[in-house]
Amino acid sequence: MIRRNTFIFLLALGISTAAYSQTQDIDRKVEALLQKMTLEEKVGQLNQYTGDWEVTGPVTNSGNKVEDVKKGKIGSMLNVRGVKHTRELQQAAMQSRLKIPLLFGQDVIHGYRVTFPIPLAEAASWDLEAIEKSARIAATEAASSGIHWTFAPMVDIARDPRWGRVMEGAGEDTYLGSLIAKARVKGFQGKGLGNTNAVMACAKHFAAYGAAIGGRDYNSVDMSLRTLWEVYLPPFKAALDAGAATFMNSFNDINGIPATGNSYIQRDILKGKWGFKGFVVSDWGSIGEMIQHGYVKDNYEAAEAAITAGSDMDMESRSYINHLVKLVGEGKVKQELIDDAVRRILRKKFELGLFDDPYRFSNEKREKKTLNKPEFLQAARDVAKRSIVLLKNEGSVLPLSKDLKSVALIGPLVKAEKDMQGFWSIDWGKEDHLVSLYEGMQNQAGKTKLLYAKGCHVQDTSRAGFAEAVSTAKEADVVVMAMGEKFDMSGEAKSRSNIHLPGIQEELIKAIQATGKPVVVLLMAGRPMVFNWTADHVPAILYTWWLGSQAGNAIADVLYGNYNPSAKLPMTFPRSEGQIPIYYNYLNTGRPAKDDTDMNYRSGYIDMQKSPKYAFGYGLSYTTFSYSNLKLSQKQMGKNDSISISFTLTNSGKLAGEEVAQLYLRDVVAKPVRPVKELKAFKKVMLQPGESRTISFTIDKESLSFYNDNLEKITQAGEFEVMIGGSSDAIKLDDKFDLVD
Ligand code: NOJ
């Protein structure tokens, strides 16, 4: 029976009484099971091993994992996929004394069987619905194939394109990143755990992994707590608010304390202040790696530090399974800490319904029916075309006419498949059908003849293919070049000090441009690259990232204008590596440069402009948009009030198209000082030629608040600038209002 006060409290939190009694029921079951468990069995639940099929990190040692499962020594496995394999291992778990089912986790980062664009590319769509849908489909496929848990979304803010893992996140902005984090969690978890098409989400890497010094993967993070709270933590909080079932901690240390052994991060913030009820898995081996960090002496101490700091499950370091029982025996670790971690894990197993039926995700018929459905491929194509950014289109080279006699496809990635699928995609070997650019163009070229020359490789320096590429280009009406990175040049442990277009690809572009033919360059990569010559000389450029299974079809859709590009950059593109870290929401300094030519005792470089090559939020369309008629509902806003900001957006060109209208604010005078602008709202709008629409945004206290040095969220009275446009560096409308006490 729920008491009246409890009922009112639940109502206030928006929790239904049915959900409440289900939670209570699960809590009772967890307690009952806990009573029956030996300490060894409890520690087994905190232990996670990789399967031997796929390996995504340095394997510790093998042993007989199936026997360990039967002995109740393993609570979860990663990298075991497919109904057949997961069922086999679950059968072994059913031979353990208490028959506690295994959890199967997998890096389902951008699709499972059908690969979607890499997360950074999807972020460029600024299309939360499409992003949620892509996660929903990935979850549906994975869940049909025995997976209970994805190690996604990665919600790390990243301001350094040298860092290989920028491909896995939503870019540099906290506001956009938080909305995307929410969309992805909702997509993965669907209508909630317990549905057989929902998988547990895992917000990672907690925390600040994206701020690795120098962009070197796994590197230290040295950061003020204010920046941590203001820039790096909000996407995690958003994921938690959206119901993320699990968190993964991170490899880095934060101000000298490894995240895995960091009580402030995991206990005080996540489980304390934020009240997280799920469990925290370590990153691969990160518990043991605290030895290399120099934080603990050995795995015994590592286990003690990690469990004390709130890491619930040990991925692959074997510190827990080898040492926790002894640590409890010797009084170094309290039994309650173990019980708390076990409870958190068991609760999720109950919520997933695995105690009712451990094989409910292991249905071969469902797997067969679900994987690779045509509508999933269609959705992958749809979000892929929404992720392509038009960087340049001088002389309207694009879209291509269907009447062209011939198009030359030139470059090392024209026929690439795996490379366009990108890092963190699941390898299906021969079963994979990945649409290359070549195939995508064949599907749509109609009467146009397609010519092909590779020209050069992605990375080496041989010019042997240049002559053939040049003569092929000369035969064509238009040249489309497919250039960029191979799939393993951005990703985990794939940081690069040089993020220029690799090898001699830009030399090939020069040679082709010299033919005088109209050239379109496609840039396929997992990160922002540097390609200044191309940007300055080639008339048309599309940044296509790595787009997944349907890459070629999606690119052809955009090249032929069947889809009018609408994506906007979620990360700043530098002119040179020397400008990194570079991001749009920087602080002004006491000596800001007025413009790119102002270098007299100014903040910047004497050998390089201050501005980036392409700004955050930038992206063109085949049509044009104009902004007018900015109106603020009032010029003064009370602290607990809100203000409505509206303007007219018009499609001033000749084609239908979507624009992402962006609103930025600046708090002009504040203590501490505030960034030159911050994204606070955006809307993606479809407009027919000549059509106008009124766009309205509401700004309230939350949009104006920030952290002070005591880590309190505050607002300060004073002037705010309002800036509206289609990019952070193309503000079309501006005004001001005052926040008053
Ligand atoms: C290490 C990566 O950092 C993490 O993101 C991933 O989920 C695990 N390996 C498992 O593959």
C-alpha cells in the first residue's frame, strides 16, 4: 500500500504508482536474492569479461570463461553477439548455483547490423528526431541479436580535433551535446527497459575524457571545477535525466585523480548530488590502469580505490574478481559497498526481465526478421543525407544536372566501403552490404556516363596514378573527388598530430583543379580536417564524414539535389593544428582582435588569423535564407520571468530547403566573465522558395544562468546580447535586453 504522502510525492515527480510498485517489487526481489548470495557470488556480479569473438581493448588473459560463468564468477560479458552465442553463454549461467543471468554489452555506437553515420556526423544534422530514430533502430537490431546493453552514447564534449574520439560524440557544444545525449538515450531505451527492443544506454566517459591534454587519447585532464560543471558535465546530466541506465567511467585522470578512483566524480556528483540509481562500469581495464597512472601500487589497491570511489563493475581488469573477497575479509572494503554495487546491477537485470526469462533477447526468428530491414536501411540513408555539410558551392556547381554527359569519379575513396562505414562499426564480414560512392552514383546517374580513376592512395605518397586521373578528368563534364581518412584514422587511440588531408591527396586535388573542369570535393573523415588549399580554390565542397551502410546513396542524393543539404558543423574547423584547441564560445580576453587583420598586441598569433576556417554552426544550402524582423517581447526581464524572441526566416532562393536557425546569447558584464557567445536555442525549419515563417524562442532563467566559483548556479543582473543567424560567425540579427533583479 502506498501511503497518501508518498502518493503526492510521486505525483510531483511524475512517477506513476504502477511504476513505483514495480520498483518496490524489484527492490524486494533484489534483497531476497542478495540474502542468498555468498561474497564470492556477489563479487562475480561485479566482474565483466570480453568474449573472444571481437576484441575492443587489450585482453588480460583468457582462462576458461564458460567454466567461470558456470561458477557464478562473471556478471556480464561484452563483445559476445548474436542469438546463438549469447544463448550458449546464458545457458552456462543457468548452470550456476543461483542462476543469475548474464548481461551482454556491446559497443553499438552508430548502428548494429545497419550502420548509421558516425555520431559526430549525425550531430551535424542538428536533427534530434532523426538522431533518436537512428539509436532506436540500432537498439532494436542489437536487442534482437542477444544484446542487452550498449556502451553508448559517448557524450564527451570535444574541443580538440586531434583527439581521435571526436568522431564518437556530438562535438564541442554543451547545449547541442546535451540535447543529443537525451535523444540518443531515449532512442536506445525506447519505451523502457523490459521491452525486448530496448537496450540499456551507457553515458560515457565519466568524466571529462574529451579534454585530454593535446588531444592525445587517454591523456590527463587539468581543468577548473567550474569548467567541468559548466561545459563537460551537463550532457551527462541530460543523459541521466533521460533515464540512462548505466554510466561508464573514463581512462583519464582529472586534476591528478583517475576518474575510475575518483569519489568526487562518481560518489559525490553522480550517485550523490544527482541521485543516479543505475550502475557504473569501468572502462576497459581502467581499474588496473590506476597502477600505471601511479595512483595505486597493485591490483589489490586498485580494486579498493575503485569500489570505494563508486565503480560498480570491473571491465576486464580482473582486479575485483581477484581481490575484492580478500579486501572485504581484511576489513579494507566494507561489505555494504559490495552490496550496493551488486544491488545496482541486479536491479537492472530484473528491469530487463532477465530473471523471468533469461533468453528473452535470444530469439533466432526475431533476430532474422529484424536485422537489416529495408526500412532501417532507408532510415540510415535519410539521416546520412541530413548529416552532409555543404561547405562551398561557388558558381552553383551543385546540384549536378542529370543531363551531364559524363562525370569523373576520382580519388582513393570512390570505391571505399569499410572506410565510409567508419570506426566503431560492427564487422559482419561478407554479409555486409555497404554502398560505396561509386555504387550510389551508378544508382542515380541515369544516362550520364561515369568515369573512374583512383589517382592515389589515402596515405602513401606515390603519384603513379596522377596522369590517369588527370586524363580521366579531362574527358568529363564535371569531376567529383572522394578524399579523406581511412576508417581507422579517427577513433579510439587514433589521435593525430597532423589533421591535414592525409598523404598527397591535396596534391591530386591541385592536379585535377588545374584541368579547368568544375570540381566537387567530397571529404570523408571522422574529424574536422585541415584542407586550406582545397577550401580556397575548389568551387564545391561537401563534408560527408563517414556515413555508414548507405553512404553512397546518401551522397548521390545530395549531389543530384534530391536532397538539399541542411547540416551545420558541430565542431569548429581550424586553419591549422596550431590554433587548437579552438571553439566558438571562448572568453574575450583583455586584448581581443577586432578582426583577422588586427594583430597589434592582440590575443592571437602573428603568423595566422584568429578565425577558424569554418565556424561552429556553419553549413550552406542550395537555396538561401534571409533573417528579418527581430522582436523581443520586452527589453527587461525579471529574474523569474521569461522573454520571447521572435524573427522572420525566409527562403530567399529558388529551391525548397531546411535551415537551422541559431540563437546565441552573451552576458556582457559578469563575474566570472562569460563567453563571447553561447548557443541557447535552435530550430530546424523546412521552407519552400519564397516562404517565410515566424520563429520564436523563449529564454528563461536557466538559459541565463552559469556557475560561480562556489559551483552554485547563478544569474547576474545586467545586459544580454541576442544574436541570431545561420552560423556562429554569421549573425544576421541582434538586439539587447536587461536582466533585472
Ligand atoms: C574502451 C572504450 O574507451 C570504451 O568506450 C568502450 O566501450 C570499451 N573499450 C569497450 O569496448
